[in-house]
Amino acid sequence: LPSYHIVVLPGDGIGPEVTREAVRVLEAAAESFGFRLTTASYPVGGAALEAEDDPLPEPTLRACLQADAVLLGAVGGPRWDHLERSQRPEAGLLRLRKALEAYANLRPVQVPEALADASPLKREVVAGTDLLIVRELTGGIYFGEPRGRDQQRAWNTMHYARDEIARIARVAFTWAKRRKGRVASVDKANVLEVSQLWREVVTQVHREEFPEVELEHFYVDNAAMQLVRDPRRFDVVVTGNLFGDILSDLAATLPGSLGMLPSASIGGRVGLFEPVHGSAPDIAGQGKANPLAAILSAAMLLETLGQEAAAQAVRQGVRAALAEGVKTADLCRAGETPAPTEVVGQFIANYV
Amino acid sequence: LPSYHIVVLPGDGIGPEVTREAVRVLEAAAESFGFRLTTASYPVGGAALEAEDDPLPEPTLRACLQADAVLLGAVGGPRWDHLERSQRPEAGLLRLRKALEAYANLRPVQVPEALADASPLKREVVAGTDLLIVRELTGGIYFGEPRGRDQQRAWNTMHYARDEIARIARVAFTWAKRRKGRVASVDKANVLEVSQLWREVVTQVHREEFPEVELEHFYVDNAAMQLVRDPRRFDVVVTGNLFGDILSDLAATLPGSLGMLPSASIGGRVGLFEPVHGSAPDIAGQGKANPLAAILSAAMLLETLGQEAAAQAVRQGVRAALAEGVKTADLCRAGETPAPTEVVGQFIANYV
Ligand SMILES: CC(C)[C@H](C(=O)O)[C@@H](O)C(=O)O
Ligand SMILES: CC(C)[C@H](C(=O)O)[C@@H](O)C(=O)O
């Protein structure tokens, strides 16, 4: 039997509750689809800061590097907001992404007809949206040198090299071929040299390796506008680390709830899978958290390991739970009874 | 009589038609409110590239520096998109902003109840939105050094100095005092040193000079999200050049049409006033362009010159035109008859 070792990083706030349900579903999938699964939990983020004074302790990092995949809950919270940058939960996450060489962050966003009423956008603008944001995750201004500050000024460097751009472009074009065959590349080439190189390399990879995919270029300000005015025009959107941070959160507003949005960060040997939502400390520990984003992240994990049938079953389980009204409060309309986190996870595990 | 000299830069596409109407309204205001006005037109952008091979010819720049205010139409278009950065219409605009030391870009965005149906957002989310984006315009990654590229890589520098941040913060707090008393400062302080300095200086200016204003800090990804989920929570939003570029275009989608959004770029001796919309080459020269954004930019110009009563009259004229249905096609619903650009301008000039 194929056998996988998954490292689970529950993290902070609702992270532990939602990863618990995702693990439950993964274990059910292993039984039904005939593969072996072992899991081990390690501290990360604020939880690790409290326990070991480091948002990414050495044993956690070592375990991740040896795993077949990493499932993360959420990190951060107001408790740690006063700390300086390198001592914050977020610093652990950035170091982990870099260490795993997880350079491609994939965030699918769908607004099915049935859920369009929950969107802040008008139904006729948003219903049917189905896009995938591909964000470069280990380069750009997040990691560029020189960086620093003195008493009077501060500076960061937005930097990209050809091969960093080419490899993320390939990820985007490859996904477009499996989807609707269109890529929108986002930059600020009318102002920035680094964006001019971005545009040049994306154009070259397109011409030489993926001429059958349709490629369009957007300036980032216009892309932000179009994501709100006409989100259905997009299929795959590829962009750098900072623009991707902004645009993927923007796109995440389209369904109305963050509670169903998964993400995968891949490219190195080990992939990192996590819900898009944050740690939501205000509802932590109350059984109110929506586990679907974590469970759908687990589906992306299964897909990446080659267990596509299991991934499909998990997604069907999510659809079945929604169809039968087994859902947490954030997805309920007036009059519907919310199900606790655990009941949603159980339902999908049973289905699978 | 007070006397003002206005330099008009019609620019490209619909720029000439909309600035013509704005000048008509300015001249009517001069007559009614007792001040003298002289205007002179100069080429900028693509028009200047064609005529003089330079998107900001020396005589244009000299005239702007000697004017009391500059009114700009729009620059750019697909005809010049293949040119390299320094030879594009946009380069002229960036050099002009810098030369005028117009470091504060003000973009008010309103969604009155009556227009909420035109928004891509649901009425109950967007109706009543009334915010002001204050974007730093002459610093940050747009102008930071070092910048450049070689065959393999490219780099830009996001740089801010204390005094650049302090002066734009003061503009934001000052406007907040005249408005609802709230400032949202936007940065990425959980990742960037330059944003940490930003947050530090904004906090200090707030504490020392404007303690009566309410100040909140947002990460840029969250700000993008909140602008779509709950735009009414914002009053004044202050941010750096690049984040401001993205967020102000995002905010500009809220009313549904770009056709009514003005902007002012101030801070140096001479202010620059321009509609938010672009040059719209597809409808240029057909009398279809909506002149309201240019006319409302002229109102901001009048306000900045100290002619507040005249500015109010122009704004009332715009409301009257809308109320009587004198509006261009972009604002018409099915069944309404659009008025040509010139008729809208005439109506407001007569009203004033
Ligand atoms: C927490 C933060 C450092 C992170 C980022 O900016 O990448 C987050 O916003 C994200 O998008 O995953
Ligand atoms: C044309 C371009 C250089 C400009 C900018 O990025 O500042 C525009 O997008 C704007 O917002 O005025």
C-alpha cells in the first residue's frame, strides 16, 4: 500500500479544531481508498512562541522537511501583535514557506450559483466565478535584499530573477491547460523594472512552451478593479508575492465567507496545505469554526500526493454536507440550525 | 479681483473633450463668483510624444510650474503600449507629479443611495459609502533607488523617509477632522521594514498632533478585503504610493462608473487635478465621454484655490444635472436618453 506521513501544524486560535476535522477526513479517505497514513502534530506560530520562544522551532521544521505533506491550521492573533517582526507568529510561517521551497501558492476561488447570495457582490456580477490565483511565494519584496531601516528611513527590495518567474509561470500555464485555458499575468510594468522583467519572462515561457494557452497582461491596479467588476473573466491569475497577497485576499471576498477557501503551497519536495482564513481567536474553542476550508485543503493535499479519487470523494462529501444543511453558523441563513465543527467533520468522514 | 492662471493639459483619448467642459464650467464660475481666470493648453502624454517626441515637453513643464493650478484630462492608450517605460505617456505624468511636488493624491469616493444600483456590490453593502483615499504620490517604490535590471534579474526599492510619511499623514488627519474624524492607515508592517517605519511615524504624528482623530491600522491585504466587504467602515484611508495605486482603483469600482470620480494631487505650490478615469480611446471624439469626473476635478481645483463657494456651486450643478436626467450614456438606465458630453457641460455651466 502507498504510505504517507503528514505533519500537522494546528497553530493558533481555531487552527486546532479545524485541522482535527481535516485529519479525521484524511484518515477516512485512507481507509476507503487503500493507502496508509501516519500523522504527527508539532507546534508553530503563537503556540510555539509560548512553548519554545520561537514561532518555528527546530523540531517542527525538521519534521516538516521529512514529511510527505504538511497540513497547517492558522497562525497569529492579537496576543502577539505587539512583538517585533522576527518574533511574531507570521515570521515562522514565512521561514517555513522558504525552507520548504513552496514557491507556488494556489488559491482556487469559486462562487457557485447556489452560494451567490452570500457574496458582497451582486449575483449577476459574481455567480459562476471560478478562478485560481497562483501567487509566487518565496521571492519578491517579502525576501528581497537589501532590506532594513535606520532612524530616518527604511527600505525593502522587490527583486525577481528570470528562473523564479519562469517556474511560477509554468505552474500557472500548466493549471490553465487543465482548466479553461486562460492565464492573466499581473504586474506593474508601466512603472517597475521588476515588472517589466516579469512580463518579458511570462511572455517568453508562453511563446516557447504553452502557445495553446491564452495569455493576457494586467496592471495590478486594473486587476484589482476587474476582480470586482467582472470576476468571471478570469481563469488562472498569476502574479508576484506582494500583488498575490493583496489580490488573493481580494478574490477571497467574492464568495462572501472565507470559511470554504483552501490553499496549497507547492513547488518544493513537500507541499504546505492550509485554509485561507485566519486564526479567528474570538470563536476559538467553541465548536463554531467552519472546518470546510481545512477539509478542502486536505483534498488539495490528497490531489498533490496523487490520490485524486480520494480528493474527489472529499469534495463530494463537502457538497453533500452543504446540500443536507450540515454546516456551521457562518454558512447558515436565518432559520437554519448550525452544526458544530465536529459534526461537519464527522459527516464528511462518514461520506468518504 | 483675485486672478488665477490655469494650465490645461488635455492629453489623449477623451481627455480633450472632458477638459473642454471642465474649462467651460470654470469660466462660468469665474463670472458668477467674481474672480479672473486665464487658461492655456499644452501637450502632454501621447499627444506630446507625437508632436515633440517627449511625453512631458520642457515648455509644458515650465508652464505648469508657473501656473496657479493644472487641470489634466488623461494620458496613454494602446498606441504607445509597445514603447519602453521612459518613452511612454505615463512617464510624463510621473515626472510631472514629481516636479510639482504633488505628494498627496486625494481621491474621494461616494456611493449615494440613489446610485447604489449601479455598483457591482450589493446595495445593502455599498449604499452610503463616503470615503477619501489619501495616496502618497512622489515616493515609495515608484521613485526608490536603486532600481534597474540586467539580463538575469531586476530590482526596485520601496523606500520611505520619516518626513515623507509625516507630511502625508498630516494631510490625512487634517481631512479627517473636516470629515468623520477617522483615519485608516494601510501598510504591510508584518512583513516589510518600510511599513514598520510607516506605522511608527503615522502613530507618532497622530499622538503628538491629532490625538482627537481616531486611528486604525490595516494590513494591505485586509484593507483590500474590507473595502469590498464593508466599504462604509472607512472615512479617510492613507497609504503609500503602490498600495494607494491599487486601493484607489479598487475603491473606484464601488460607484459602478468611473465617470464621476475626481482627483487632486497637492502638496507643492501648484496642484494637479484630473479625473480618475483613463483616456478611453474607444469612445474618443464621439461626444459620449462623461465630463463629470473632469468637472468635479475642477471643483476640487476651485476649493484648493480658496474659491469654496464656487466649488459648492459646481457640485450642486452636477447634482442638478443628474436629477434632471442630463447625463451621458454610461449613467443611463434602459429607456433613458443620453445627453452628449457638451450638453452636460453646458447645463452645469449655466447652472453655475
Ligand atoms: C501572515 C502574512 C505574513 C501572510 C502573507 O502576507 O503572506 C498572509 O497574509 C498570507 O497571505 O498568507
Ligand atoms: C498611469 C500610471 C503610471 C498611474 C500610477 O500608477 O500612478 C495610474 O495608474 C494612476 O493611478 O494615476
